Amino acid sequence: MASAIKTRTTATRLLTAVAVLSGLVLSAAQAQAATSPLPAEAPAAVATALPVVNMEATVLAAQIDPRRADSTQTPGAHDSVLAVEQALQARGLLDASRVDGYFGTTTVTAYAAFQRSLGYTGLDANGLPGVTSLTALGQGRFTLTRTIGAGAKVQRDGYTVDTRTQNMLTEAERLAGIHLTLDQGSYNPGGDPTSAGTHDGGGVVDINVDGMSSTTRTAVAKALRQVGFAAWVRSPTQGNWPWHIHAAAISDTDLATQAQNQTGDYYLGFNGLANHGADDGPRIPIQTWEEYQRTH
């Protein structure tokens, strides 16, 4: 009996010793863990979002700003134009003093130089941003939103126009309730000297008004303006031409320089002629084709 008790006592003491030693080992491990440096974390990747350039606003500013008598900026275009100018400055094409969000003649000249650096010539290097050149300029600097383009060239009434212009004319016909026939199309350099180069590029047409009353002519000009044309009824008293309606598609990226100037003048309340007279057409809120589409 005494032997059995002694055996149990010895076993109990052994177990107790093991427990104590285990506790010491655990405490030592905990202490080591507490004092050891934590593994270094990999540095978090910092993603810097690129500025976003609104192409619609930029192209609009490139038409209006050069025609202003002061340095007033086109509403809604400042940030986008500024990003474009910063990219031009980084390429040594624009002085820092001109990086201001105003797409004036100096910025137009700088942008044309960039277009030429891409191999463009003629109308493709006239300083009006196109989606291809703007994308190239923005590499690593900005991204694009609300991109616009003239589209493919198509035939209408035996004349060449671009797809964007064709779609605009079709919608104007629907609004006016009358079929529109062209007297002159686009991409017609030197075709009519009285047009002063406005038809050299895309986006510009002359509408035949034979048989139209004065009221109908005005209604057609209004419909054209509604869908995004700078449009005026032209009379023989204004120049060496017959009655017609002259229409330039605002923000068509193929506009000749002269047509760009006309659309800029339209926004500023002028008639688009060399005399810089007051706008004599139906006054409605001015909008582009893209703005019209978003609301209809």
C-alpha cells in the first residue's frame, strides 16, 4: 500500500515538473515573439489617377477661344485645356506662361506643331485636336472622355460629306419636315472661291433653298442650329452668291480653319462673314450635335 502511494506521488511530481517546464518554454517563446521585429510588409502600390480630358470641351474651346477679343475661357473647358497645354509644354512646344486653360491662337499653333511632329500635313495639322493626335499627346499624362470624330466620308446629292454631318442633316430634315438638298458639300478645296475656304475640310455644306419661302428658310436654319450647326441664310446682298443656307457643323474635327473661325464667331454672336456683323439668324440656345443627342 505504501509502495503504491509512493509511486503515485512520484508520478504527480513528474507531471508537475513537466507542466512547469512547458510553461517556462511557452513563456520564453512568447517573450521572444514579443521582442522580435515583425516581418516587413511590402510597400503598398500608390496608383496616381491621370487627369481626364473632355475632348468635346477641348475641341469647342479650340474653336471659340481664338476668336475672342479677350482671354475669357470657354465654360467647362479649363481643366481639359490645361492638361493639353501642360502636355504641349512638356514637349517644348508651348511656353509655361501660356499654360492657362485658354486655347488661344498660341495654343492652336503649338498643337499644330505637335500634329506635324506626328507626320500630319495640311488640314490634318491645323491645330484642331483630333482623337488620334489627342490620344498620342496624352500618353502617360491624361486619358480621354467624350471623344468625337467626323466618321467616314459618304456621298449626299453628289457631294462628299462625313458621317457625322450626314446624321445631323437627316435629323434636321426630320425637325423641319422638309427634304434638304445640297448645293455644295465638304472636302472641296478651291471648289467655290466665294466660300473663302470654309468648305475645304469636313462639316460644312450649303443648302439649296429654291422654292422656299422666307419663313421656310428661317425654319430650316433653326432646325440646323438645333442639331448643332452654325447656320445662316445667305442672300445675294451679302456676297457674290445666290440665296442659300450655309451650315458648319460645330466641333467637326475635320473643319477647315476658316470654318472653325465661323463656328467660334457663331458662339460669340456674329454672322460668320468677313464683316464680322451681328448674327442675323434665328436665336436659340447653342449646342453641339453630341449635346443634342444627349437630350433627345
